[in-house]
Amino acid sequence: MYDLVVIGSGPGGYIAAIRAAQLDMKVAVVERYATFGGTCLNVGCIPSKALLESSERYEEAKDHFADHGITVGEVSFDLKKMLTRKDEVVASLTGGVAGLFQKNNIATFQGHGTIVDTKKVEVKKDDGSVETLETERILIATGSKPITLPGVDIDKEYIVDSTGALDFQEVPGHLVIIGAGVIGLELGSVWRRLGAKVTVIEYLDEIFGGRADKDVARLAQRVFKKQGIDFELGAAVTGAEVKDGKVITTFEQKGETKTIECDRLLVGVGRKPYTEGLGLENIGLETTKRGFIEVNAHYETSVKGVYAIGDVIPGPMLAHLAEHEGVTCVERIKGIAGHVNYDAIPDVVYTHPEIASVGKTEQQLKEAGIKFKAGKFPFKANGRARALNDTEGFVKILADAETDRILGAHIIGPRAGDLIAELAVAVEFGSSAEDIARSTHAHPTLAEVIKEAALDVDGRTLNL
């Protein structure tokens, strides 16, 4: 008898299992795939970042080394080696998760997990055999899978989802991407740097689906267009078919039917909860219309003893959020006062420049009728950014007009994903813009832009 069976070994599941084991729970993890780590480690966050890093270094050497007085001659790349390195990075981390399970005495079972009742989980293995696990509690951490579009059938060769776009064996001459969200723009950046013509078709009239601060979204679109990514906004894709080795995509835009021909088509319109075959009907657990599992403040579902975290519950689909929820869930099971402050969860897009945010956007505050002050400072006025020759972008801080408490922060610029951590901690601890402004930031660093933006909340920047 286990104290907890976790179904799914992605960031949420494996971290929850480890924390539960640290709290002296007897834990088992069920994973349907051959390797641990879920989408993030296997076909998501990690492999995409490996390719983003490799492609960015290639472009830097090809187009920007000369700015630093470095002469390298003709620059080329080996795609096969680039993909091999990506796979090696993935293998090292998925193997690391297996090692962590062993270190923490967590039992692991490879196969498809199905909930039989609130105390039993069946694991169907690839050889057809079935093993039944008895448990006091069940934690659902099965993550999400790509959303498909009607009339656009994924064939995994010419028409692919994000997984397929991580493994093109040659650079497409023309890559069309449906969806101007994180997935589309990150993978579009990879293949654009390596020589593909990239066109992004987006249903809405702005990129990032309206999630990003509008100042950030506007600048990002201008930068991406300058880099060579074309956009078709306000366009609804109605179908796609493969003819003579080409993909013909049809879409409606401003009342007009249009077509575009390309070598590969990436469907990147988002993700949905993955709960098929999980056996929710066996315990009377229903999902929302969008397929999510509702939970209470303790991450317990409507069925006692059954919990859920990560992409299967409502909220942002972020690996680090799933980890945080997993830790909080098992700590609350043990009576420890864990919590998740959803206003302090950072979000990052790993394009170049990077884009990062935490808390509310300006438009959200306006819609809620919250009075605020905004401070903004550009990277072009920062010494470290000048030395790096990476000056595109800015930091924007939004603070309550009366209390000065930081309500949101948005960065587009170099290393935004690392810089946002300071502001996430500030939001978590209820800091004011004045707190950041009066904290000493080392010189010369990119972090000084955050201090200057905080100073600008009160209209007193020092270096602009």
C-alpha cells in the first residue's frame, strides 16, 4: 500500500513525488512513456531551449561577431550534430530524474495508468501485462498535449506539431506556423536563424494571444519582423493539404480567402489537458468544457483523496508553476502550510530578445479599475547592454498608485528570463517600487535597468 501514487513524471509529478518522499510518504510514480520528465524534458522546454541556444550562437557568429572585431570567415552549421546535441541534453536530464527517483526510494512503473477507484491504479505495460497499485491517495499530473485544428491533419512529416518541429532533418525552405504564441515564435526563431523563410498566421490581431503587455507585444512584433518573420494577423486557418511535397494552407482574412504554400506547416495553437484513458469516469470525476479538472485550495478534486496539479487544472500551463503546485499539494496533505501566489508566477518567452513578465499587465489593471503608476527604462541606456551589443527592449514596472506595491513587471530584452526573478520575488514579498529603487544593484549589470525602471515609477530615473 502506497501513501501516494503520482500519475505522470513531468516537472509537476516528479517534483511532487520527491517532496512527498522527503516527508516520509511511500510514493510510486506511473509514467506511460519510456523516459521520465514529461513533455517539458522530452519534447518541450528543454529540447527547444537547446535548439534556441545553438541557433542563436550560429547567428551571432555569422552576423554579429564582426561588431566585436572578431573575424571568423565563412560560418556554417551541422544540423545533424545540432539535433544530436539537443538529444544528449534531453537524455542527461531525463536520466537525472530517474536517478532522483532512485535516490529518494520512489517506486516507478512504466505503462499507462488508469484509476480504477480512489484506492487503486492499474498500470498497463507495453507487453500487455497489468499491475495494480494500492494507495491511500492519487495525484494526477498527466500534463497536456497539443491542440489540433479542424481541417489540418498532423501527418508528422509535412504538417507537424511542436514535437515534429524539434526534429526536422533539414531546414525547411518555407515554414508556416499557425499561432503566434510562445511555441510558434520560439520554434519559428530557431528555423528562421538557420535559414528558413518563416510566416506566422495568427487568428487574433496581435501576437501572444493578448496575454503580453501591449507595449511589449508591439515592440516584439516589430523586432521579429525586422529579423525576418512575416505575420498574417486576424487570419483564421480553415484547412491544409499536402500536394506534390508542398503544404497548401487556406485561411480567411478580412473577408477574403487566401492560400499560402510552404514546405512544412507547424500547428502551434496551444495545448489542452491530457486526461484520455485516465479513468476519471470510474470515480465520477468530471472535467470542465475545456477538459480541465477543478480543484480546491489544497489541489484536491471533488473526489476525496484524489488530487491534481499542473496543466490538467485551470491556470497558466507552465512547468515551474506545476512544480510549485506539486510541492504545495503534498505539503498540505501533510499539514504544512504551503501556498502558491499566482500573481508572482513568472512567464518567459525564449526568443531574442527574451520576453518575461510577472503579475498584471497594464491593460488588466485598467480593466479592473485599479489606479497605478508605471516606470519604464530602456536597455539602450544601460552600460552592460551596450558592452554586450544587445540593447533592444526595456523594463516596465507597474505599481499601485497609493501604496507603491508592485502589481506587475514586464521585460523585453537581453536575459529577461533571468532578470524577472528579482521582480517575482518582489511581488511575492509585497515589495514596493521604492524598495527596488533603494536597493543597490551592481554596476555594470543588466539588473540596473530594473532599478532605473523602479526609480521611474516615481519619475526620478538617474541615467536617462
